[in-house]
Amino acid sequence: MEEKNPIQVAGRLFGALEYIAENGPSGLMEIARFLDINKSTARRVMRSLIYMDYVRQDPESGKYYLTERLLRIAKRRPD
């Protein structure tokens, strides 16, 4: 039996980030299909990632793309 993520939204947030990282700028329906969630839930996930500045949405195409925030976090070194 496959173990479920105890915090479902964390799986969705990181799943969306990983999908965009692997596939490049992506539309809402692509992300929703990948995460196996409905469009309105996917929209809330993406709005949360935008709010936290991990993702931006291109106003013309509507596609979501990653910001450099994860890269900045990965480059941090402890003092």
C-alpha cells in the first residue's frame, strides 16, 4: 500500500514546482492533470505559489513559470 503525504497541500505545491521545473512554462490544465486535481484547486495552488514568489504567470500566454527564489534558497550557505 502506497503511503500518503500527511500534508496533502505540500505534495501539490512541490508537485507543481517540480512539474514546471521539468516541463518549462505550463498552463493550468497541464498542471491540474499532472497533480490529478480539478482546475479550481490547481488555481488555488498556483495562486499560493505566486503569493510566495516561487511562480509567476505570463499575462499574455497565461502560463506559469518559476522565479529564481528556489535557486536563491539553494545557494544559501549556513554561517
